Amino acid sequence: MPEKKELLYYYQLAAKWENRTITAAEMQELEAWYQQNQDHPVIIPAELAVSEEAHQTQLLHKIYQQAHLHQAEATPVKRLPQRWRWVAAASVLVLATGGYFWFKGNPTPAPQVAVAPAKDIAPGKEGAILTLADGSTVVLDSLQNGWGTTQQSANIQLQNGQLKYEAQAGASAAIAYNTLSTPRGRQFSIALPDGSRVWLNAASSITFPTSFTGNERLVSVTGEAYLEVAGSAKSPFRVRINDKTTVEVLGTSFNINAYDDEPVIATTLLAGRVRVNTEARAALLKPGQQAQITPQSALTVKQADVAAVTAWKDGHFIFSNTELKELMRQLERWYDIEVAYKPGVEQIMFSGDMQRSLTLMQVIKGLDNMGARFKLDGRKLLVTPASL
């Protein structure tokens, strides 16, 4: 156990932190001592997740308790990692809205700098564009529930926020192809003519026939989509991702991430079976596995964090040791923004859970000073290292 004199010194450093008179060197010293003697994560009760001051007070109590000079009890609600100082300064709003966030990187003490005033940006919402076989388009955002039309051999109707296709009995065998696409800042779902369901993330699309005939059901996907495929022994379901990659579905639920700005095409299996095919090889996935395909068509299979992969469909962002730029690409698509960077932020890693219903400024508040700072100018977000 440290000597009383030593404990008193760290008590004094904690007091200086509370009074905002601590130097950067003293802050590093206090943090190093605390982490060395801290066996458990800092615990922040939900009732205190309302302000940075409340977080700081709770953490100071924990430090004082560690120094045996102040007793304080905390009710376990949210567990945060040992990089407690950064969490206290940066995760307040996300905790208050039912989530949590932390980062993994090289913490450099930095003053608390408020985000520059800017007009807030609302989160994405339900909406899409339907392109019919004749090239005409329908903006679904502006339509009321119950809207409907026909296309060749299918009835199309908007029901409870979902586009639904139903085959017409005795209709002509002529087949037309429709495309459902989501701009940035939109997501939507569709029930295909065979009863399969598809959810499209922002900046994505699916092209499909108005009725499935013949010996296969073939659709094309760009961006990101979650699919629940209806079983059919007579007609296998196939998803074309690009000219080199297809996913053959054997009755299943799975997620495809095939954005052009992502380093790999990722197919993640939740239930059933899928076979991922490239020009060179194929892989049969088991539930919980993910196939990754590089631009050179190299294919690897790994275990996946399924909850993180499909969180977008359920209204969340979930990150697990996610690089900052990967996180920002998701925000670009959902908030329809452009992100620019200054050198020094490439290696910052994040983990945590954030609601997609937050405004962009709320997200910035949750992330600010967690190794990086953010400045919003119109629809352009500038990211700089926290040490600048």
C-alpha cells in the first residue's frame, strides 16, 4: 500500500484537476498512478450522466477513495474502461441518451474546447427512390401510407413504411426490373415478390425483377443491405454484388456491405447458409462468420461481431475497435456530410454504442476530445487531433 505522504500528494493533484489548475505533466502523473492502482472500471451511475461536471465529481470521488482519504459509493450502471479521464470529458451526452462510448489510442492531455457554433444536422430518416422499368422515378419520402401502382406482373404498395411487391394472379409473364435506391441520409425496406425482405442502409440500392420466374431469383445490390430470404427449393436466391462476386443463398439471414469506399466487400451470415463466390474461389459460411473480399478478389473468412454489423438496421451505431475514418464514413452516409482530416488522427480507435437518432452535433459532443476534435462548417466536418 502506498505511504500516506504519497497518497496525500495524489489527493492534492486530484484537487488541482477539480479546480482546473493542474498542468499537463501533473495530469499524466495522476492518470498513470490511478491506472496502476485501479483494478476495476470506473462506474458512472445513470443519474449522474447529465454533465461533464457530474462525471468529474464522480471520478474524483473514486480517486479520493483510492487514496483512502474520501469514502464514496457508486451504484453500478454503466462500466467504462480505465481511460477514465477521456470518458468523463467526452461521453456525457451519449450516456444520457442510453448509450456509451470510449476510445482506444494515445491520450494526450488537451484543454476542453467547445465545439464551434454551427447549424445542427438532423439524422437520416426513412426514405428512398423507386426507379421503374420505363425509367420514371417515384420519391417514396413524400408518399402517404397506402400508395400503390402496378408494374408488369406485380402490384406495388406502400404499407407501414415498407414497399411491398405482390405477384398478380394470371398476369403476363413479361418481367420488368425495378431499382430501389436510398440517397445518403435515408434508409428503407422492401418485401420482394417472393416474400423475401430487404433493408437498405444509406447510399445503397437493390435491382430486382417484378416477379421471379425461371430457375433462380437474382438481384443486384450496391452499398449495404440486410436480407431475410424466403425459402424455395425450386429457385435458389442469388445476390450479385459486382461483376466478380455473387452470394448464393440457401435460406438465410445475412448482411452485405459493398460500399465503393470501403476496403473490402463483407458478407456476414446470421442464420442459415450462404456461399460467397469470386472468380478464383468460393466459401460456404456458417452463422457468425464473415467473408471479406478485397478489390483484387482475395477471399478470407473470419468470425464477425454480428451485433455491430447489423446495428444500423436496428437504429444504432456499434463500433468495436473501429478506426476513426471507418466511423466517419458511416457518419458521412447517414448525415449526408463531407469529412476532412488534418494529419495525426489516423490511428485513433473507438468502441461503443450510439443511437442513429442523435443529431450530428450530439454525436460530435459525444466524440469530441476523445483523441480528436471536430468543427462543423455547413455540411463539412473537419477532424483534427485533440492535441492541436
